[in-house]
Amino acid sequence: MGTDAITDEDLMLRIGDGDQTAYGVLVDRHLSLNLGYATKLLGNAAEAEEVMQEAFIRVWKHATKWDPARKTKFTTWFYRVVTNLCYDVCRKRKPQEKVDVLENIPSNDAGAENVIAVDQRSAQIKEALEKLPWRQNTAIMLCYFQGLSNKQAAEVMEVSLNALESYLVRGRRKLADILGNDKDMLLKEIS
């Protein structure tokens, strides 16, 4: 049986028994996507790498406590770990520290004019997202950039589904206010 057929939850059980190969498989599965997510939340690749190191240390430490009977999926738990670690980093920052929040938005048209337009839109969206409160920013990142369902994002953020949806509505509304005249063009980039 290949490693693709083994669930993340089964890998956690194996890691709990000290299986380093299972740990490597889990890291390979989740590092890239979660590193991108942490980088988007923090806007700083070095901080995101540190967050990922700590997150995977927690995987190793908590694997012995992993309960297969609980309903939480590994991915939901891991997003929560990464999100909380990112939040801790942001809380420790000095107020004047500014960082980028998003990488460039990809485009199908590689023409020079389109590349410049995409870069400008990306910069505008980055600035707008930086102005959102943490929970609104996180909700938008999880749902629109990471592709999680509202239910999954609510579990990651440890809030009710209604609270998550409220963060999304308020976040989109605030983005629309910030973006002003360009809101229609720019908001379609995140929906």
C-alpha cells in the first residue's frame, strides 16, 4: 500500500508510536500548502518558516495524544495550529512593522501589460487586507485563498459557523470600503 492511501490520521497514530517515516510523509504532504498559508498571513517568509518548524514540532509532540475517535480531521487541527502560531507572531510585532500579505495573483495572460496590472491589483489587495482585523483577514485567507469550506474554516478558527460567516461579511464589506472605486474589479480576484 502506497503512502497516498494512508490517511493523515493514521500517520498521526504511527508518529505517536515513534515512526519517523510516517512523520516525513506527513511533513511532505502538508509543508508546502501550509507554508504558503503562513506566508500569506504573516507576509514574511522567514517568520512563516519558523512557524512551520514549530507547527511540525507540535505534530511530533502531540502525536502520542492523537485520539482517532475524535471527529476533528488532522488538516483542521493543523490549520488551527498554524493559524494560532501566526497570530502569536503578529501579536508580538511592533505596531509600525509593515509586511506583505499576499503573493502575486497568477494570471493566464503573461503579456507585459497584464503582468503590471496584476502586480498593481495584488499590491492594492495586499494593502487592503493589511487593514483588516486579524479574524476577518484569517477568515478570508482560509475561505478564499486556502479553499476551505466555511465549516472547516470555523473549526480552524474555533468559532461558530455564524461567527465565521460574520467575519467574512464584515471583511468583504471593509475591503469594499477600502478599495473604493476599484472594489468590483478587485473583489472578483478573491471570490
